[in-house]
Amino acid sequence: MDLITTKIRRAFPEKMADLLRFSGRLAVEMGYTAFAVGGFIRDLLLGVQNLDVDMVIEGNAIEYAKRLSKELCGVYVYHKRFGTATVFIPSLGRIDIAMTRTEIYERPAALPTVRLGPIENDLYRRDFTINAMAFSLDRRHFGELLDPFNGRKDLKEGIIRALHDLSFVDDPTRIFRAVRFEQRFDFRIEPHTENLIKKAVGLKMVDRTQKQRIREELISILSEDRPLKAVRRLSELNELRFIDPDLKLKNSTVSLFNSADEALAWYDNTHISRRHALECWLIYLAVLIDDLSPAKIKKICGDFVFKKADAAKLVSYKKNEKRISAVLSKKGKLKPSQVYEHLEGFPYEVMIMFMAKTRSQTARRRIMSYITKYAHVKLDLRGDDLKKAGMEPGPHFKEIIRRTLHAKLDGRVKTKNEELGFAVKTRRYHNGNKAGTHRKRDEGYNFGDNQRGDKGSPDRLRHGNEGRGDA
Ligand code: CTP
């Protein structure tokens, strides 16, 4: 018997301990047995707070999850594909609930057939000894650790060990998981397990796995705190070839990872980071595949079924990176409005990638100014103000607004009145040049020519007056 209630008390808020006890009582009342399992136990033993509870039920897990959600006023979500459920408890965390499963792998790398089985079988189907522990939530045995594979010992010794020799053949995504846990905890994949991985890699087991499952593992690895470590290890185990046969971890890729880290550290310290959380994994993925051709990058996006928006960011970076670096690294003065014109419409992730890739300090400084200042400049002027000034609404409004915004970016107008004055003047000028054959010489704008072919600018007719200054 191994009581770990003290750990629970230390690691979690009191409410969480109460929740676990309540969950156990409810299971008994329904004639079931409940266990907390997997990563939740691993993290508990490591003293890492993890408020995502993985629970398994010897019994009807779905009925149990519905009831638990009702009793705790939670939000119940059923995952049809997996036959599992999640209960979200406001201000506390989430509980993923499944039945204790016995899995049968009919074909290597295919998803297994599952049926209800005892907890021991459920632990045996898991990936590594450190993830194959459970503790009972039943009041009479609360906190009793079930550890049939000596996971606790491996956890103490820092070892990643597969439960059986077919583990990576049954589920090749575990190859990536082994590396992820090894690098996250600074553990070591033990030699026999490493051999099993090498065999599975040699047998090209990953090629027989659904690409979407590999994509999820890749995203998890690139979402870790220090993804370069894990990527190095993947490379060492010859696993990068599953992304693309030509993919290599070159010295230039390593330094790009480091530059991306620097750019992200800078971003984290800006006031913008609180408002726009970045998909850091996407930045690291762009870094990892930077050496591949645009056509290959498109193919990877298609093969791995990346979300359209994510794929668009990767492609946009690849297509524009050289041009942006060239125009923004030009010596001499670039007006804020010119920097704005070049960068407007690019997602933040793409701009961070530009920052990481460019070798020009000037270009980097200009991107920083855009992110922290220019992107937030808004006009005080509203469409109604233009109408009141006697202007007929129409497509030219957009153009006038754009020019006025540029004037504001460059510090040529400050107050709302000045904005209006500038807009009226621009309108007259616009009328005088209806044929559109020439432009004022000092304006280096590229009106109506969206070089990126992506969406137009957001509504700039809002308040805000940051953003002055030279780029
Ligand atoms: N698991 C497994 N094989 C997999 C995926 C998951 O055996 N291919 C089991 C492991 O026991 C794991 C548990 O399911 O602990 C939960 O998986 P998951 O939520 O993906 O990972 P965690 O171990 O909780 O790790 P993380 O901290 O990254 O969420």
C-alpha cells in the first residue's frame, strides 16, 4: 500500500483534493471504482502541478461523467470518436474520463479495438512505466498507488521505459512521446527502449500511422519549453525524416531556433503579448522546415492536414521573408507609414518569424516598432465625421482613411480636427486626380496594391494615438 495523500495535499488546492474524494464517493455510489491515472499521477509524484485530471472508471464512464458534471455544476463534453468524456469544472480544471480499457491491436499502427477491462489491463496498454500508474479514489483505499511496472522507481531514476517490446509497433506516435518526456524532464530513454524505437523507425512504422496523429505529436513537441533539445534528439534518432525525407537539423537551423527564442523572449516582454498569445509551435515549425522549398512546405501542410490558417502562416512567411527582409533592412530613413505598408496584415507569428530570420538589425528594429507601436495606431476620425464634412460615402472613403492614417503614423496629424482637415484636403486632391494617373511625389505608398494578396486592413477608425516616431 502506498499512500500519496500528503502529496495531493501539497500539490493541489484544497478544492482539488475535495474533488478527488467526491469523485471516488460518487463512483462507489454508482457501483463503480474510480482511479486517477497517467500523466496526472506522474506529475503529482514529481511535484508538478497539473490540474488536468485523467480518470478511469471500472464501469460505465459516460454515465459517470454525466452524473459528476451534474453534481459539480460542470460542463460535460462527450467525445464520440474515443468514447470518452470531459467534465470542465469552473475555476478548477478539467477531468478527462474514460472506462478502464483492454486494448487489442489488430494491425500495427492502427487504432486499437477497446473493451472494458480491469485497471491492471488499462495500465498495461499505456506507453511508459512513468505513465502507467494509478491511484484509487475509493474512500477505503484513497491515495493507494497502483504501480505494477515500477514507474515510481523509474521516475526517481529519470528513466523512460516502454512497457513491452511491441509498444512502438502498436503505436508509433509513442516514439515522439518518448523524446518529449525525456527532454521535458531531462530523463533518459533506457537502452532497450531506445533499441525498440530504432527498430520501429527502421521498420518505417510511422509511415503507417495517420499523419494527423503525427502532426499532434509534432505540435506537442514544438510546444514544449525548449523544443530545440527535443528536435535534436528526434534528429539523432532519425525521426525527422517522417516530416520530410530531406529534413536535416543543420547548424543554420540551430541558430534560427536560437534567434526565434530571442524574438519570442522579446515579444513576451512587450505589452502586446498579454493581448495576443502566439502559437509558438508554429514559429518553431517554420524554423525547422525553413530550408525546404515552398512547394515542400505546402505539401507538408497538406499531408499533415494542418489547419488552413496555420498553413497560410507558414506559406506566407516562406513567400515573403526575403522581400520583407530586403525592404526593411534598407539604410536611410523609412517613414513609419512605409514600414506599416510593408507589414500590415501579417499575423504576429509571421512577423516574429521575419524577425528571427533577418540578419539585419535595422529590419528587426522596424518590425519591433510595427508590433509595439504602428499596428495600434487608430484614427479618432469616424466615417460619420467624413459624411458631416459633406463627403459622399463610397469606395474612395477607404483610400482617404488610409492616407489619413499614414499621416497620423508619420506625425503629420495629431488631433481629430487635424485628421479631418487632412481627410478633406486628401478628398479634394483625390477629386482633382480622378483619372489616377499620378500621385504626390513624397508619398511612397502602394495604394490598392496589396502585395501579399491577403486580407485588407482592419477598421482603423477607432481611438488610439500611439505610434509616432521614426522607424
Ligand atoms: N497514453 C499512451 N499512449 C499514447 C498516448 C497516451 O499510453 N500514445 C496514455 C499515457 O498513460 C498518458 C495518458 O495516456 O499518461 C494521457 O495522455 P496525454 O494526455 O496525451 O499525456 P500526458 O501523459 O498527460 O502528458 P502531458 O503532460 O503532455 O499532457
